[in-house]
Amino acid sequence: MAKLKLRGKDLIAIGFPQNKAISIAMESMLAHYKRETKERVLVLLKEVLANPEKFMGDGVFGKTVEALLSDKKKEAQKLNATRAPHTIFGENGIADVAKEQLYTALKLPIAHSGALMPDGHSGYGLPIGGVLATENAVIPYGVGVDIGCRMCLSVYDISPSYLEGSKDKYVNILRNHTKFGGREIHDNLNDHEVLDRDEFNTIPFVKKLKDKAYKQLGSSGGGNHFVEFGVVDVPANDEVFNLPEGRYVGVLSHSGSRGLGANIAKHYTNLAMKQTPLPQEARHLAWLDLNTHDGQEYWLAMNLAGDYASACHHDIHKRIAKALGTRPLTTVENHHNFAWKEVVEGKELIVHRKGATPAQKNVLGIIPGSMTAPGYIVKGKGNDLSLNSASHGAGRAFSRTKAKQSFTKSELKTVLNDHGVTLLGAGLDEAPMAYKNIEQVMAQQTELVDVVGTFMPKIVRMDKE
């Protein structure tokens, strides 16, 4: 069947107003009804025109309805002259460019309050380590490209001595049961209930991403993502962590929502930049109003991507547990690059945490260092000044490009040997020297979290082995 031939004058002829509703309707029809006849499509559009409220929130016709009901020209948004209230933790260790990014975000007309964590460094939109509370609006680049990126730690009742005495076994488990980057997929793919979610059927853009999401389930991204064996130290029994004092083998993974999240971030960022154009210095902070079709659609897609990221970690840890032949004693999981609906000063707001993690009272999390530095198992203190947040790691001291220029493979090898770490994969951009001192970062957030245990990496797998 020939491709649908639909023109603006066809829509005008059936009663469409001569505004943006025409272009939106034509784009939607060509995307979803391109093999239908023009007559059939016009019948559908007449129905939408006659009863637009019936199609509010519809995956195909929702945006057309919004355009029909509101013919407001999108004018460039102006930034406020003053910043919303904020607190910066570890300010002296954060580059000015990252602080300036937060200051710009705090001038958005939707900004309520913000914070910057001690691992802060520059990013797109919000800085990494940035926290921003907004009123009824979500910023796709305030969430980040790798939606729902997270840490997951499984703790096993295995003596850490086995990591050295049976090193080959643990190296092979990582080589055989983890996959990284854009090309590696598991030979035996697993199903997961997240793949049955309605969003894969009701959101047309997301529907196109399902096949790739299925193939990438249980895999990790490139860059700073990893799966590693290490030693978990619990100095004393904590009533929240609830693991007896002792030393254990742990599996720690760091990864996100893979291609699913990246595509969602790109698509809705482009929509946001069209709908809320901003001055050049703030263009990546464009937002979606949660009262709009696109805002609601992004919110659903973002939550789907976050749950998918969690499913990937669970699949990774399930595969490793099976290879170990035992079950974990406990698991700790937390995520960043996300937005939550939370009550701040008695009002429900959208709290963005880009490279920052939730740290509400007694909420557990894991804050990693580098591959030769400890990670910290923590519980939150619920500090209002940080918007109940903490850092998501040590944070970069060198950009990827600068790290490649500054360090050599020989230096990396020496550092790894000095710390007794076996590395599978990774480039110089992930050298431990490229990261801030995690102990200093932790010292700068004692108001935010209590430490209940540590994780020291011993066998690390990353991309590019």
C-alpha cells in the first residue's frame, strides 16, 4: 500500500484551525497511520476535532488535542534575576563551572530550591551531583541521559580469602556472565516483567525501543560502568543495614538503562527545547510541564527506564549468584539520574538528582570510590538542606579527555598492582587517578549520611576488555 499522502489543506477542509495543530496532526498521522488511506485518516481526525477531550492523554492524538485546545505561541522563557535557595557541600573541591551550572538552574522560573553534592563536576544541564526541586515540571537533562543509573551490591557469606586463593574462578565468572557496551549481549536472554509494562505499548516512541531493551537486559554500559568482586567490611551490626559484624565477599555493579534510557532522554529533551526555549546558557535545562501530554509521557517513560535499569542489575546479580552456587545474604541498591515527586517544605515538588542519590532518614545506599578506593555503604540522615540527597560517588577530578592525556598504561598498571586489584577492560579515562579522593568526599558529607560498611574492589570488569 502506498504511503499516506496528507496535506495541510486537507485538514483545513475538515475544520482544523490554521495553527500548529495541523503540523502536529500531520506528523502524528504519518508516523502511526502511514499505510492507511487518506479517507480513513480524515475520519479519525474529524472525530478528534469533534470531541477532543475524549482523546486527552492518548498516545497518538494527545499532542494534537493539546494544540487544538491551546493556541499559545511558545515564547522564549526568561531567567529570574535571583537564584532560588541552595546549599553546596564541599564547595572548595568543586570547579567553578559546575557551580555556575547550578546557579543557572536556580534562576529557572520553575526552580524552588537546589543543592550540590561534594562529588560535583560539570555536565549537560544540571551539573553532576546537582539536585534541583521544581514546581510541576521535569527537566530531561536535569535527570540525565542514563536514566535511573544505579548501584547494586550483593553480599555473600563467603570468606574474602577466596578472591585471592581462587582468583581465576572469580575472574572467569565476570568474563562469562557479564556483558558490556553496545555490541555484547547474552547468549541466553532472560525475560523480565518490566518488558510487559503497558508503556511499551501505549507510548508509540517507547514501543520502538522494546526489542533493543530485551536484547540488552542484563548487560552494562560502557564508560564508568562496572561489575566487580570485592571485600565487604561491616565494623558493627547496624539496625538498619542488619548484617552481622564481619568480612564478606560482595558483588557491586554500576550501570543504567542502556539504549532505552538514552533514546528516551534524547527524544524528550528535543521536545522540551522546542516547548520551553531558554537563553543559550540555559538551553539544556528546558523542561516539560507535567500538565502537558509530553510531560506526562516523559514521566511514564522515565519511570519505565528506571525500573528497566533495576531489572538489568537484578539479572546481572542473578547470573552471578547462580555461577557462585549460593544466594546473597542481603542486597543494597540505590539510583541517581532520576526525578522523584517529594514533599519539600509542605509542598509536592519534582526533585531531580543528577549524579546524586536519595538520602532520606535511614535510607540505605552505596557510594563507590574508584577501582582502587573503597565504596561506602551508607544510611541517610534526611538533611533538608541537601533535599535529602548525597553524592553518587567520588566524582571526576579529570575529564575523560584530560585523563587520557595525563596518564599512561604503565602508571595504571602500577597503581592496580599496588592495591592488589585485577582489572578486566577499561581505558585510561577510567584510571583511578582520574577521580577525586573518596575519603575527602565522604568527610564533606557527614551531615548527609552515616557509614555502616565499606566495599573494597578486588576484581573489576569494565567495557573494552
